[in-house]
Amino acid sequence: MTKRVCVLLALLIFSGCTLIDQTTFAPAPAAKAQTPPPPPPIPVDSRTPLLTIDYTVPSPNYAELLHYAVRAAEARDPDVQFDVIAVVKDPSEAPAGQENALDVMKAIMRDRVPDTRVHLGVRSDPTLAASQVRVYVR
């Protein structure tokens, strides 16, 4: 008798369940594929630049301002290191960005900063309107 009761209880318990098959996990026909939102922009560098040279014009006049910024940084620390980073909108603009950064490096070296204390780099940032060269101190 107890065996029949157990079987009856099992049938009653499982009668409300549905079997799991491939259609259980299939998306509903009314569900539409949604494109994921674009990833948030990754900051190029979290440091605050000593100087930012914006290349919205072909040849910006930065020499005097750069001279004063370099002198001020060296007044605080005579062994200061400079990171000259070209930031371009598109990676295809990297060669032009490197040339701009190299020109800024040469201008820093004209202020008697040894080349061993100036470090070059190139990064891309698609949110920019125009290329930039950023000078950071470390």
C-alpha cells in the first residue's frame, strides 16, 4: 500500500512540471536582437598634463609656453622626467602624431634637457576633435 501511495504522490508532484528540452531556453519569437551599447571611452592617461598642444591649426605656436613650463618643472625638480605623448583621433594618424611629438621633444631638448629624460609615446582617442601632444612630468 505504501508503495502505491509513494507512486501516486510522485505522479502528483511531477504532473505540474514541464520537461526541459531545447525550446525551454530558446528566445521568445517576439524578442528582438538588441545591439549592445558602445563601451565607455577609456581615458588615455589619468595624469594631468603639464601642457597640451592642440593641433586644430597646422603649426601651433607653443615654443614660448613650453619653455616656461619646462623651466617651472625643472625648478621644482632638477631631475624631472618628461613624457611627450601624441594623442591622435585615428590610429592611421599615428605617423603624423609621432612627428609632432618629436618636434616637441626637440623643443624641450633645446632648453638643455637631456634626451634621456624625455620619453615619447603615441596613443589614440576617438573622442578627440583634433590631434594633440600632451607633455606630462613624472
